[in-house]
Amino acid sequence: MPAKTGMQYKQRLKNAKNNVFIHGERVDDPTSHRATKNVVNSMAKLYDLQYEKPDRMLYTSPTSGKPVGMSFLRPESVNDIIKRRTAIQEWAKLSGGMMGRSPDYLNAEVMAMGVANDLFAEDDPMYAENARNYYEYARESDMSLTHTLIHPQVNRAKAQHEQKDANMALHLVEKKSDGIIVDGVRLLATQGGVTDEILVFPSTVKPAGEQDDPYSLAFVTPNNTEGLSFVMRESFDYGKSTYDHPLGSRYEEGDAIVHFDNVFIPWERVFVCGNSSICNRTFRDTNAVVHMSHQVVAKNVIKTEFLLGTVLQIMDAIGIDGFQHVKDKGTEVMLTLESMKSHLYRAEHGAKKDRWGTMTPDFDSLNAARNWYPRVYPRMVEILRILGASGLMGIPTEADFEHSDLGPIVNRAMQSKNLEGYERVQLFRLAWDMTLSAFGSRQMHYEYYFFGDPVKMGMSYFDAFDKEPYKAYVNDFLKQTTAVKPNLS
């Protein structure tokens, strides 16, 4: 089938009857359940946008000749990378960048691993063929994917095989002639309850050793597979209107614990089976981390634009845009935006073809951006919170304005320099939902840990950075400025 529409996405989700639990109850239909229906509608709008803007969102499949999602595109030129980024940002604009796991994120991963699949063949050529075939299947079927990377957090000081209840984590139980049996728990599947299939890959923030081979797995399976269940955390969509909760009421993706109860995975859906070495190298050696980072940085440019727009609207609304400290705070956000755009430009225009012929963005600039953004996003949220001040606390609800007696009073009391009370509160409720609400707090936490612990990420970045040219530069300078070394013996 070609790229799907929003209606097709919802119908597929409804028919799947995935085994999803939230607030202690089973979700019979995620398209109508109070905790998931709104994000499902938002996801459907993403898919509808593909047909509203086909020149930006679709391309012709190289195998079927049908229109497929641009986020699956294997770029062969810089122009292809820009095309894909344009599609990524069209999707991001719909939510202000607040949907961190929109489908394009994992579509980029599937593409990269499907093309650069020979790593998986180190164990068996079958695994490479599986990765290649799944890329085509996902693209042609326009699959929506969730994924899980990490084991339950029990004792962070020990490797998985050293845990006192080691097999609570997802592990290989048995190899059979037609597939494998896996059992255990994984974290933390964002959009686990509202997608078609789940990709299971190990986190590479903390590399595994050979003794962790039973836990070193990579595969994909439908979300309605027998024995597979999702336990979603408390929903931050509280059933409020889009006026009261403009973000949480639409873009609450949800995060889930994933339980595999002796689940059968056919061999054709397995990419890695019991090989920690391959798992450790998967994201980097296939360049998946590069293409995924490109999606993230492109999305975060839109997110920063959205946040900056909110900051500027607040300044203008309440007449604080002339104060020195306010301008300085606005400048911080502007500098962040321009820096992120510069990283993205360098990544795209410094792209080179990898050994599989895929045009791959420059990773140095993307790696810097993905390490830097988690450190500055909390500061941008803080700036918005500081500028909103008590105005983020004293905000009435839509019901107050609709009350026949209270409405005129509240509208007058909440007026600002340039806005009527109703419009001013609407703006401040948006700022509140970006900063102080449960949704906004989750966004900040989510961005901070997007690729893993920022400290560990920073250590990896430092260790991999080529330091020698800079040390040599200083050594050469010192040699040039030193006359004759004195005899110090």
C-alpha cells in the first residue's frame, strides 16, 4: 500500500487491539480511550499532512512506484537530505516540536540499518537480509513504530548479568527452528500504545560485554503479538480543552513499560541474537545514529522557534520588551536558535556518501548539537518561566470566561498591554503548558535525557574528540615563543 492517511492509521490501530494498560485498566480502543484518543488524532494529522503537502512529504517508491513517506528516503545527494529535513520540519511544525517520537525518528533508523546491513551478517547473512527486507516493508506499509532500548533500572552499578534478578530484563529464552522465544521487561517505549510495531534494540550508552549476550537482542514485532503488553505511565492529558491545556491535550505521547511473556519472534524479524559486540556497534557502524540525530536536530530547530515565538509574544503582551534584562534573556533563546540552525546547515552541506552510497550528514556538527541541546533546553524553559512570572500562576480557565457573570470580570482583570483578557490567558496557558504543567515538566526531562545521560554522553564526546591538533597547536606556539631553554639541571 502507499503512504497511509490519518484515517487508515486510526483504523489499523483500532483493528490491532494491542494489549495496552493505563491507570490499571486495559485500553480496548486507543482511538477513543480518554488517555490516548487526542494524541492518536494528532498522529492522524501527521499522516494526513502527507497528502496535503505531497510535494514535500512524499516520494515515489523505488520498488512499488507508489507514493511513500519522505522520512523513509535514502538520501543520495545533499538535496535529498534537505528534502527529508523539509518533511521532518513540516511534521514538527504541527506540534511546535513537542512530539519527540513522531514517526520520522524511527523511520530514519530503519532506513539506515536496512541499507547498511552487513554488520548484522557477521553472525549470519540472514540477519542482514532481514534488516534490508524490513526497511522495504516498513516504507511500503508506512509503519508507525515505537522502540525500547534499556533494561529496568535496578542496580546501576552492575552489568545486567550481575543483577540479583537478572532475567527480569528481556532475554533470550530459546532458539527454535522457526524463531526465538524472548521473555522479560524493557523500558521505555514512547508511543507504545499508539503505534503498529515495536523495534527492540540495546542502548549503546553503556556497552555490554560477552556475559550480557543473552540480553543482546535486536528484533521487531507487531504490538499485538501474543504475550506482548504495554503498561503506560499516568497520562498527562487530563481531558481538558485545547484552550486550558494547549499542548498536553494534543501531544501527550505517553511512555510505557514493555513486558514480553515468552513471546515468539520469527527469524525473519530478528536482526541480532545474543551478540553484544554487534549490538554495541549497531547505531554507529550503520550510521543510524547520524540519520536519527539529523531528525532530532531538525525537530529541535522548530521546537526552539516555537519557544522563541512564545517568549516574544509574552514580552509584547505585557510590555516588558524594553527592559535590558528581558532583552538579554530573549537574546539567549535567539542565540540558541541560530546556533542550532548553523549546526544543521553544516551537517547537511558537509554531508558525504558513506560506503553504502548513502549521502550521510556530517556527524561532528550533529553530535555537538545533540550534546548541547539537552544542556540549554532547561535554560530556555527557565527564561520563559521567569518572564511569565506570577502570570503563569494566576491564569483562569476557559470555563471562567464562559460563565455569564464571571466572564466579563475575568476578561477585564486579565487584560494586558496589547491583548484582551481572553487572548492574554490563552497565551499564558500555552507558556504554562511548556514550563510548569506535568506535560511541560516531562518535555524538559525528556529533552535532557533524549539520547541518554548527558554526563555520559559528554564523556563519550570528550573521549572521541580529536584533541591532538589543538594540543599540537599550543605546543608549536610555545616553541616559537621560547628563546633558548635554560639549563635546569
